[in-house]
Amino acid sequence: YAVVSLGSPDSVGRMLCGDGWTDRRLVVQMFGRSLDSVEELATFMDDAFEDVPLTELPDSPFSWRELSTPPYRDPDTGGVLSAVHTYRFPGAS
């Protein structure tokens, strides 16, 4: 299974004129019992969020994968594998 969260706006920077901009971030946590199941979810999430317009959001911004972690098996969760992707997209100016 996967959990998709929309993060709060992050202040990214300021221009010389003092105007700033923010980016938004989708965080996707993927879980599975096998490496194949986590990789399948990762591919599905890339197809859904990487370099595609987010039509559900105002101005349909394009997102890009910012971060990905390799699958990790946590011995404290009964051996469940997990991985995380973040996708970034421009927010309001």
C-alpha cells in the first residue's frame, strides 16, 4: 500500500527585488512484503506524479521527483519493506 501526503508550502527563496516563491511537495510512502511489490508501487507513483500536470490543483502545475530512497526492510515491523519518493511542484508566488 502507499500513503500520499501533501506537505505545507516551503519558502524556497527570494529574488533581488524581494519577491519570494514557494514550492509544494507530495510525499509518497510505499510499503510491501516483497521488493517487487514496492518497486511496482514506485513505478505506479512515478507514472502518476513525475512530469505530469497535477490537474486537481490550481493552474495544473507540473511535478518532478525530487527524492527517492531505496527500499528498506524494518525488522521492527515484521520485515515490511518501505521506500519514500517526494515530488515537488511550484506553488503560489
